[in-house]
Amino acid sequence: MLKDFSIQALFMGILTTFVGFASSFAVVLHGLQSVGATDAQAASGLMALSIALGLCAIVLSTATRLPISIAWSTPGGALLASTGVVEGGFNAAVGAFLICALLIVIAGLFKPLGRAVAAIPAPLANAMLAGVLIGLCFAPVRAIGFNPLLGLPIVLAWIFVGAFKRLWAVPAALAAFVLVVAFGVDIPDGALGSLEQALRPPVEFVMPVFNLPAFVSIALPLFIVTMASQNIPGIAVLKVNGFEPKPGPLFSVTGLFSILAAPFGGHAVNLAAITAAMCAGQDAHPDPARRYWAVLVSGISYVILGLLAGAVTTFVALAPPILIQAVAGLALVGAFSGSAMAAFQAPESREAAAITFLVTASGVSFAGISGAFWGLLAGGLMLALSRFVQAAKK
């Protein structure tokens, strides 16, 4: 393995970690807090996810010698943000995280379940994801309305840097957020002292609670979003770059590491979709057989960042929540536009996709169950009815 190491892979691994962490940790924090996590529990969840995905990446890449990048479920974090607190609070959310992780393990081991997830019509899955994301994508505009002096620098940094280098747009917005907090927000006395105390790993065990509303509102949608938006595209990215791993075992291993992260507040780890291209492509190394080192470096870097999650969360808590929501919303603009375009591309499923999107985006819950589930159900029924009518006409 040491013979395969290269400086090129080292830099790409560090860059992948920075981009992945900086671009979406705000989504994770906001999502966990939205389903009832305290600041300490959200910090613990961020730590658990970072360490779990880092170790998972190290294990899989070492075992297969393939650049199998791992990430936390960013769409899953956005789903949590749109779901809100369910019956049983954060303990019930953690129970749902465990069930979701178990379903991912089963999907890897039991091929019919994996095929069933893959069989969910892509327009409906994308419409549900777009409906989940749109609420958070409004946050940058709301931040400007809240305080232009605080919100506008974050948005402008994203716009101007993104015009030249899209990869650096969200890290630039995060840097602007740090400067806004440092120079534009009144920091209470003693806050910096608490920041120093937060350098200790923020371990918070959460006793899971299992109930039906959390299962339907969180576990099932989180499973579908994670599989359809992360795991399946992650396999596609590897195949595009010439790698042919067996999907089932990879899914199951990510599910096992998700099980380990869940009791400490982590919602899900999975195959990376966006950053996977960075480690699997030629920028990691001209020789495909040596690119796995980029993932190994990235995994080690994620573990280190996970140990600093308490300091990250404490610093974020110094600012008005709408500002970090703005960073999270900017991080999801690309995902929203991509999912919306894919949802409404096919004319024959456009109406069903629209229903899925609208019901999900409404944020309305029925019987304690969130709109994401009802949106997918309503769109599925509409699509089935449309296909039945078309078949009857023939």
C-alpha cells in the first residue's frame, strides 16, 4: 500500500474532506436540531457521522483498493430540516435513524429490497427530494431580509466565487459566515471560553425510542432519499470512472457504520455522490490503481474533523440560526436544481412529479406523518392511475 501513496492523492484527499465538510455540515446541524436535538446532541451527531464515515471509507478502500468515497446523507439532513420534531422527540428520531440504517443493511444483503428501491420512479424520487430541499433553499433570501449586513456578504461570496470556481462557492460562503460572526455579531462574555471547552469530543449517547410516526416520517423517507440520492448515484460515479465494485456489500457496510453512529445522534452515512468524482477521477492520480489513497487520506481527515465537531457547533451557535441556514441553503441550490430538472423532464410523469413536489414542499403533516411520505404516496397513486388509463385506452 505504501508504494501506491502519492502527493497528488494526499492533496486530493484533503481537498475532498474540506469541500465535503464545509459544503454541508451546516445542513446536518440544522437537520438534527430541527428534529429536536440540543446543541450538544447535534455536535455529537456531527462528530459521530464524521468519524463513522471516515472509518468506513478507510475500511472499504483498504479492503477493495478502490476509491470508494463515503459521505453523510446531505439530502437526509435536508429531509430532517423539513420534517421537524416528531412524537417522542429526538429519541424517536434516533430510533428512526437505527431503523433506516438496518434497512440499508438489508437492502445490501437482500437483493429484492435493493431492486425495489431502484424501481421507485426516478421522477417521483427527484420530486420528493426537490420538495424537501426547497424550504431550506429559501434561507439565503430570508437571511438577507433578516439583516442585509449579515446575510448579504454570505450570498455575495457564494455568487462571485461560484462564478469563477463552482467547487469553492460554498466554502467561500462559509468563510464569509465566519467573518460575519467574528466582526458583525455581538459575542456574549464567556462565549470564547466555552469554545475552548468544546474542543473536547462532544460524546452524547441518546437512548432510542421506536414509534410509528417516526418510522413513517423519518426512517422510510430517509432510507429512500439516502439510497436514491446517494448510494445508487455513488455506484454510478464509480462505474463512470472505470471501477466495478459489487454494490450490495458496499451498501451493507455503510448501513453498519450508520448503526454505530445513530445512538450518538448521526442520521446516516452512505456512498458519496459528488465528492466521489474527485477521488475516483484522474485528478487523484493518473493510475486508477493508486487513487484509493485519496479516499484513505480523506477518511483520516474526517476522523480528525469529527473530534473537533464540538468547537464547530459552539462557534455556529454564536450566530443567529438563519445565517447558518443560509449557508446550508446555498449548499443545496445545485442539488435542488438538479433534482427539479430530473423530476419534470419526462412529460408522461410530469403531473405525478408535480403532485409529489407540491405535497412534500407544503410541509403539511397528516396523522403525525411528514409531507415527504405523503408526497411520494400521492405522486405514486397519480402515476399508477395515469398508466392505468393509458393502458385502458389501448
